Amino acid sequence: MRSSSMLIGASLFALVALADRLGAQSAADWPILAARRVVGASTFKIFNSRGSVRVVGWDHDSVLVRGRVGRPGSFSAGGDTLGLKISVDDPLHGSPPPTSLVIFLPRRARATIKAVNADVDVSGVGGWIYTITGSTRVSGSIGAMEIESMRGAVAVDARTPWLRVRGGDGPVVIRGSPEDADVSTITGSLDIAASGVVRGQFGSVSGAVHFRGPVASGGIYEFSNHSGETILSLAPDVSAVLALSNVSGRIESDFAATRPASHTAQSLRVTLGHGDAQIIVRSFKGPIHVGPQR
């Protein structure tokens, strides 16, 4: 029993040291709030309404939580080897003080994170994120990821097979390599400069949409907007069929094959190169502009 306890203690010490090297140096002196073994493909539910949540994927079937808890006794972590529920309880009255958490999870785990105005930063773990006013940042190589934010900024720079983002008033920036992406905002701007997108759906109600990523051969890309501008900055040698339509807004093109550009409501269809990809842009009254990258 003693040797087993010593082994567990030694393993925990090694994991703590590794956690500090994996990018949580600023939190290296924070108290350990929870540490235990779990299976690799475990599921975690995380809640923190105010402050910050940082989740880091690592190559260990263990979970380690460090943090600075704003209100004593508000932190809890319960579950088994299949997953944990990690939460910071809000007081019955008044606004909760901020709590900062750094959580290390197995890379194959799935994290469900809910926040109100806490900033969320996830690296190397897939899952689902919901926040109201806090910012959201996702990076690394991850599984499928779904993000919902009402007013916070969203930044994704990750390699993932599937990405879904629903933004509200905050800006959304997509980088990295999401193979299948479905991203939209309401009033927030949407900036896409991701490589590796094979199927993409991008749109906004009144926010500006700017696409300047490479176009994959055989890829399908759909853009929609109501009153915001849609700008496509494509490679000069892009090979795609463009189908552009606008009800009452203008369509402008800097590609020689589509000149002269029209400033009246219209539909425009043109083939660039061999037409290996499909690009569809629809707008009600927001201007559409397509042209080569400079």
C-alpha cells in the first residue's frame, strides 16, 4: 500500500511538473484544486461564470486542475474515471468574484464549457463552448468543435475535421485548417483566412464577411449576407465557378474575366481557371466584391 501511494504521489508530481512546462507557467504557483486518473476518451463538463477557463490537452489519461478561486468553497469537481463535472458555483445574491482555472485533460477527451463573461481558451481538446460576453480562443489539433457566443469575440486557429461557430455581436476570426466549417454571426464581423477548408458555409446578417483563404480543388463554399458587405480575396490563379447574386445591392469584381463590373442588382456567374471549386455568394442588399489577393 505504501509503495502504491508513493507511486501515485510520484506520478502526480511528474504531471504537475509537465503541466507547468506545457504553457501554464503563469499559473505554476496556483493551488492544485483537483487531480485524478481518467480514461482517455472521457467527458468533462466545466462551468465558470466569471473570470477565465483555460483547457489544455495533453498525452496523459489524467486530469489536473489549478486555479485561483474567487469565493472560498465555490469550487467543486466530482465524477469518475469516465469524466468529471468541474464547476464554480455562483452565490445566491450578487455578482460572483472572478475565478481563474487551468485544466489539463487527455487529448481524446471532450469538454463542454459554459461561461457567462469568463474568457475561455482551449488548446488540443475538442468539444462545445458557450459564452455570453467572454472571449473564446481555440487552437491546436482538436476533434470536432462547436462554439456559441452572444457578444464575445471568437478566434479559432485550429486543425479540426468539423467546426461550427454561432457568433452574435462580437468579431469572429477563423484561421488554421478546419476541413468542414459552418460559421455565422449576427452583427459581428467574420474574417476567414483558413487553409484546408473543403466545405464551408459562412454568413452574417449585418456584419462584414471577408474570405481570403485558399480554395481547395473540389471544394464547396457558400456565403450569405443580408446587409453587410461580403469580400472574397482569392488567389490570382484560383480555379472555381463563381455564382454571385444580389437583390438590391451591387456586385463588383476585379477579375478580368468578369469585367466590366456592374453596379446594379444582378446575378453573375463566371468560371475562373478550370472551375474546380464551387463558390456561391448571396446577398440581399449588402455589397459583394470579389478580386485577386494583392
